[in-house]
Amino acid sequence: MDNAESENFISESSVDDGVYVKSSTKVPKTLSITHILLALGSIGLCVAWVVKNYSGFTLDNGTYHFLLMTLFIVFTSVGATSFRIFTFVSRPVAKLIHAGCLTASFIIASVSLWTIFKFHNDKDIPNMYTLHSWLGLLFVIFFGLQLMGGMFSFLFPLVSPTVRTKILPVHRATGIVLFAGIAGIAMIGINEKLVFEVGKYKVKDAFGIIPNIFGLILFLFACVGTFILVRPEYKREENRSQGLEMQ
Amino acid sequence: MDNAESENFISESSVDDGVYVKSSTKVPKTLSITHILLALGSIGLCVAWVVKNYSGFTLDNGTYHFLLMTLFIVFTSVGATSFRIFTFVSRPVAKLIHAGCLTASFIIASVSLWTIFKFHNDKDIPNMYTLHSWLGLLFVIFFGLQLMGGMFSFLFPLVSPTVRTKILPVHRATGIVLFAGIAGIAMIGINEKLVFEVGKYKVKDAFGIIPNIFGLILFLFACVGTFILVRPEYKREENRSQGLEMQ
């Protein structure tokens, strides 16, 4: 893979008078595997946190929100990177994975929001006073709009190919910003939950260390996902050579 | 600008057999102006927060950390986007702005870390128990390494042009991930500081609303910066046509 990377590398120095041959580089296997391992690690550590600090998941302690939001981020990352990671499947299949994962993400996020509002309402905790809640709700709404925009532009296209061609780079960039954003917002949430019990948190024992490691791993997962997404070289080769990019 | 955008747009559909003419699109003026206004708004709201909740900046209340970290993010965003925003200056000048802003960023972040450690030590508050502190310290260290790597690869190059060509896309992608990361970590910090006084925070008055709006504006600023950075179309045109990209 490293060999392929160096051979196919798109360097700006190969550019001559604005015309050049562009070839794509596959995402190195080590990066894909790291991405998957960090996802599994995040889910495991989230469960460990809830079991350790809350004796498990119930609707009464609001902890489903933590697991569902972790799954939201994982599904979003897999969905967002599907065109780049799943190069062993055809482009239409990668596209179905993209749309499927991101639709699942949005449903998971919506249920997750419901569980935390229910928890607040049942316990008479005020809603929507933290920065986490403001940014979180905003980004889930933006996520829904982006999903709907993607659906009606690319999956069941209501717009002309010319418009789609213009929309695609914006859809891609907005998607990366949304993904990085929700990962950051999740970190706020983990930190916030722990600071609510700052007396226990600052003792630096398992109470705080497990969720800190969870946050660290989830953040690194998001960093790897973002890194894969922001390299234009990782685009699928047939996006260019077979003219299939708009189907 | 909109007109230029549509005329110069790089669409994947113009690709034929992997060979195509690539032309760059300038960052729309509205986006650059929004970026600047959000930066100024962030700084203003940070000051308003500290004046409202802490009666101003002193080393005793740890509030310099908030302003310095805001400046860290602002300088990083300006530095990171310099090649794309400052198209009215020559590439070497844009490069000096890039290196200058990011060096300033790192110094500001280091001083900012010093102020918060000093605050903790003076008040006997434990250091390094929150997720914010773990991620924050990690990312400032990564930022320093990235800066050093950039300096010795591109500004005072110790490596061959071939190696530089390979490093550049990694430097670019890593930079975007670091920038998005520090913006997320700042949000954790704002939220954390408010949750420390959760009794006042949940009342939903100026105590919490001003910093929430500050966080929102700073996050939107980072989103705009990231959006500009993740669009390959926004690369400087002479990066390709004049072969100056490595100087």
C-alpha cells in the first residue's frame, strides 16, 4: 500500500501549465484499520464508563444518550468515508453505504436527543441551557438538512446534472465540517457530565479516567476520519476516469 | 465573485480519462468577510464574558486563558487560510503570513497554558484531570510539532524537494485536523467553566447566555475556516501554473 501511495501520489510539482494527469491514492490499510479499531474502542469505553459510573444503561439515568451519540459519530464517520474506504465495492454500493449509514446516523441522533430530553423532563432538569445543548441541537438540525439535501440532489435527484456538479463540492465540505463539529460537541458532553460531579472527577481515579480515555479515543477516531476526508488524493479513481461520479 | 465561482468551478464531470484542465476558484468575498466578522465577534464576546462574570482580566482569576485561547484559534485560522484568502499578495508573502501567524499562535497558546497552570497552582486546584486539559495539552504539543515540521520542511527546508512534495498533502490534512480539534477543545473549556457554577448557569440569564453566544460564534468562525480549508478548489492558482508551490 505504501508503494502504491508513493507511485500514485498526486504532487503539485507534477503540475505544468494547469494541465496534469491526476491519479488517486488509496487510503492506506493501516489508516482504515486504525479507524475501525478506534471505533470499536470508543464503543467499548463508552459502555465501560456507563457500567462503572452508572451501573448500566437505563432510560432513568440518561446514559443511552452517551452510547447513541457515540454510535452517531461512528456511523457518520463510516458513512462519510465510504467512498474512500470501500474501494473493493462498486461505486453504487459505496453510495448506498453512504446514504444508509448517514440515514441511520440521523435516526440514532434523533432517538438520542429524545432520551436526554425525557431524562431532563422526568428529573425536572432544565433543558437547553448549556453550550453543549445549543451546539448539539443546532448540528443535529444541520445534519438533517444536509442529509435531505444529499438525498434530493444525489440519491433521488430533483436537480439537473449541472446543479449537482455545483452542489457536490459544497455537500462534501459541509459534510466534513458537520462531522468534525459533532465530534467536538460530543467531547463537550463527556466533559460536562463529569464536571457535574467535579468532586469525584478531580480525584483522578477510575471515575474520571475511564471517560477521559473514552473521550480521547473517540476524538482520535474523529481525527482519523477527518484526515481521510480532507485529502483530495483519496477520492475514488473511477470518480474521474469512468464519469460515474454523478450517478 | 459568484460569477467567477461558477465559471472557474472544477467539476468532476469535466474529467476525461484522468486528464483534465484544473482551474482554481477564489474564496468568495462574502465568506472571507464572514470569517473576519466572526473572528472580531468572538474576541468581543470573550471580553464581554470576562467583564460580565469576572469583572475583567487578571492573572488571579485565570481569565487570560480564555482570551489567549480565542486569539490562538483566530491566528490559527488566519494563518491556515492565508494561501487561500490573501490572493492579492504574492505567494512568498502569503507564506510569511502563514508561518508568522502560526508561530504567533503557538506562542500565544503556550503563554495561555502557563496562565491556567499558574491559576490552578495558586488556588490549589488540581491540574490535568479533565478531558479538556488532556486534549488541550495534547493538541498544543501536536501543534508545536506540526509547526516545527512545517518550518524545517518548507520555510528552512532540510529535506529534498521530492520529500517536500510527499509531505505537503500530509502537512495540509494534519493542519486542518489540528485546527478543527483546537476549536472543539475550546468549546469544551467554555462549557466546563460554566458548568463549574451550574447553579448560576441553568438560570438562563446573562451569566450563561453571553458565553454560550460567544461559544456559538467562535464555533461558527471555526466552521467557516474549516470550510475554506477543505475545498481543494480554493488552492492558489499559481500553486499549479507557476510551479512555485515548494518555495
